[in-house]
Amino acid sequence: MLKQICKNLVHRKMCTLLTTAGIAVGVAMIVTLGALWALVPAGLAACLLVIRTALEDKTLQAELDGYKDYAARVRYRLLPGVW
């Protein structure tokens, strides 16, 4: 069981890192290329990723033993100091 918890926690941290980096790179490319109209779909995609993360967190708390304790210790899901 401990092995599964560790595996899921590492997976969670990597997904968080990749999601946050993906949002940042996407916005940076749009601004750099001057395609400001593309911020609309990029904003929608970012909102969907945040919703997905919240739903995933809720599911993990309900179904994975030990995740509630982990979530209580680690307050931020995507951006440190923000959420």
C-alpha cells in the first residue's frame, strides 16, 4: 500500500509541474508571437486544466488511502502560494 501511495504522489507532483509549465509556455508563446486573440482558447484550456485538477484531487481524496493526509500537508495543487 505504501508503494502505491508513493507512486501516486510522485505522479501527482509530475502532473502538477507539467500542467503548470504547459500553461506558462503556451501563454508565453502566444504573447511572443503577437497572436493575442489566441489567449481566448488558451485561457479556456487553462480553466479546463484547473477544473480537471480539482476533480482529480477530489477523486484521489475519496479513493486513495492516505491522500487526505497528504492533501492536508500540501496546500497548493498547481501554483505555490496561489492554489
